[in-house]
Amino acid sequence: MIRLSKYSIFRNLIGIASLFILVSHCQLKAQSFENIINGTVKDFETGEPLPYVNIFISYSTWGTASDSNGYFELKSIRPGNYELVFSMIGYELVAKKVKITETSDITFYVRLKKKVYEINEVKVSGNRPEEWFDDLQVFMEKFFGYYSKPIDCEIENKFYIDFSHPSKDILIATCDVPIEIKNMTLGYSIKCDILKFEYNYFTKTLNTNYKLYFSELQNDSSHSDKEFRSIREEIYKGSLYYFLNQLISGKFVEAGFVIYNTGITNSYYSDYGIKIESADEIIEKSDENYNLHFDDFLNVFDYSDFRKVSESWIKLNYPSVNVDKYGYPVEEFAFTLYGSWAKRGVSTLLPINFEMDEN
């Protein structure tokens, strides 16, 4: 039995360049705000500065890396409630809740604890048992999700992923390094820290907790920036967040949505419930956010494209949920989704600072 730090195992496998986070620009509003987040990152035990720590706003393109002194700085972040993530191979991930205003000046002093494992050997190769490849297939189907059109995604370091079955109905996936994803259809490179992936074969339910960072994929595909923009907008207009954005603006009917408050997640076996005619019936302004409240389930039909009408259900995981003005929930794990939106996965995710071209 060998007691090893995973940092000592993996540090030579990753080039310094890959740890620096690129600044994304395509189709993300170049707004300027007079705010700043900075600080230092050190080793918990030794107090030594940690260089090359990835620091990012989860699910966004806002990110940087610590320098040789462990110092980092992020500027001009769109105001909102976010999760600031500190991620480095060989260390335990740290996530900090942060509320950013237009003039925030926030400093963090973070110490990361080393991950230490008892392992016999490290296997990162294709010499895996057949069962591992079967598990990988299920994982990728659930992780990437379903979309009506093909989405070209690949995991570049998939052999780092481990699978376990605490019972015959449960599949758990873990990974000691961020998995690296290339989404050639949407033009993003994504780093994903998997904190939880648990799929239940019997109930068909998936419980996940990811920390994601997006950057622009170097354009080595046949897609132009204009084509990426068109595909991203199409994906966004079919998302939960676009619906919530239109609900907040009171324009959900014009956008093609029909919604009902219902007590069941299958409209084939019941009437649709109570039709929501006005957004004011279920959402109201609350300070700088919007408070969403309804009983049971919200049944949402998307008629924006009559060639592929979609149907989804939303259940609140709290008595009410706060949503920011862009349509993103403030609370973590705010919703349970059923239907079309529940089938989506990482392949159709866009960064939270994505905004449609107003023109």
C-alpha cells in the first residue's frame, strides 16, 4: 500500500499552459463594471503560495489563475450572486458564495488542503475491464444529455474517471482531476469538477453537482463565429433559463410558451391544470431579484417551433425560489426538472454570462 499525494502523481502530466484560463469573448457582452475580486491562495499546512490554481465563477467564462505568489485578480464581473471556485489538481476543491455589485472590492485569503489517497497504483490507460466501458457509455449518455440534433462533444481525459456500484441500481462516477470537454458544436472548451454523479437505474433519476468553467474553443472546426452564434442562440432559446428570462420580462406568451400550474407530471393522464395567463401570478420583484412561487408543478409547453413542440415540468425545491434578472436561480439546486429540460446535459449548457444578440 502506497500513500501518495495525487498532486505528485499528476503534476507532470499537465502543462502550465493548460492551467491558465483563457478569456472568452464570442457572443458574451463586453460590459464594463468597476468591481474587483482578488486575494491569495496558499497551502493549508505549509502556508506556501500556490501558483497555477484555477479560480473561476462556476458555470461562466470569468476566470483566471494564481501567479507565482499565489495572487489572483478578477475584474469587471457582471453583478449577481455567484460561486467562486478554487480548483487545483491534488488539492480539495473550495467554493465560496459571493455577491458582486457594480463596485464590489472583495478579497479572499484561501488555503487549500492536499488530497491524500491510499492507492495501489495509478491506472490511466485503455486497459480497462469491459464493465468500465459499459459504465462509461451510461455516464456519457447521462452527462452529455439528449438533444434533438447531434451535438459533437468529447471527453479528452475520460480514462481518469472511476465508476462504482454501491448497489445494483446505482452508478456513481468520480474523477480526481477536472474532466476536459471539447464541445465542437457550440465552440467551447469546458473544465468540469465532478463533485457528485449518481444515477439510479430503477427510478431513472440523476443527482449531480458539477463546477464548470467555459472558455472559447480554438476554432479548428468548419464553423464560423457567425455559425457558432446561431447554434448557441438556438440552444439558449430552448433552455429553462431563456424561459425564466421571458417570464421575468412578461413576454413568455410572445416567446411561444404556454404554462399551467398542475399537480402531475404527465399531461396525457390529466387535464393541464390552471393556465397561467400573466407572469404576475407566479413571479414578483423582490429587491434586485425576482421571487418565483407556485404549488406542485409548472407545466411548460414551448411552441416557438411548431415542428418540435417540447413539454417540461418544473418543481420548486423550496417554498419559493429567487431568480436574477437574467433568469438564473440564486439558490443552489433550486429546481427538479422533468420532461424535455430534464433530458438536457452538459452538451447543451451555455455559460451564465451568455446573452443573446439584441439585434
